[in-house]
Amino acid sequence: MARIIKKLGSQTMNITCQERCFKLTTNTYEEVHILTTTCQEGADTRLFVHAQHAAQTHRSLVILAKDTNVLVIGLNLSSLINCNLYIRHGSKSRVRMINIWEMKCVYYYMDFTHRLDVTVLVHLPTKER
């Protein structure tokens, strides 16, 4: 734990323990009462409660995640988080920074054009011979 605190430098880290949340700096730790919750059981969804809180004071956030679920949840909840949101995904040798907003735009564009193509194909009049 001392090694992690030393690496923080000027940054802060929030750590969750059951319903409670603590903010760590290199010199202190304090409980963050506003992030105390009993309604968010899963760590994947609770992560975005923390992101929404951090977005009040930061313009960009990077969430470190190994799980694809975090990415899927991020696509759905990103409109509630008012900042640039990135997911850092991968291993030491292959790390990706995924911009959630850009991915969401691409996903919805692909979904829209797919539906549009299907609609156009369904409504094309047949040629009479």
C-alpha cells in the first residue's frame, strides 16, 4: 500500500470498501460520504457513479478496465457523465485508450445505417416485367 501511495504524486485515488469510499492522497485519506452507496452492488456500475462525481471537477477521465462489461456500460451511461471519458483496456504490451464518445457515435452510426439499408431494401418497389 505504501508503494501505491508513493506513486500517486499529486493525484488522488478513490478506494471502495463495501458501501464506504475513501479518497487517498500521498499525505492523507478521508471518507467521501457523497459516494457512500448501498444501491450499487456491482463494481462495474459503481465505477460510473465515481466517474460522474469526478466529472464535476475534471474535464477528462480514464477508467482502467480489463472487462468488456465496463465498455458496454460506459456506452450506455456516458451521456450522464459530463467530460471526456476514456477506457484504458489491454495488457502491458497492448494497451488501448478507447474514447467512449467516439465509439458511441460510430456504434449509433453503424446501427442507424444498418437500419436505413434494411428499410430501403424493404420499401423498394419491385420492377414489373
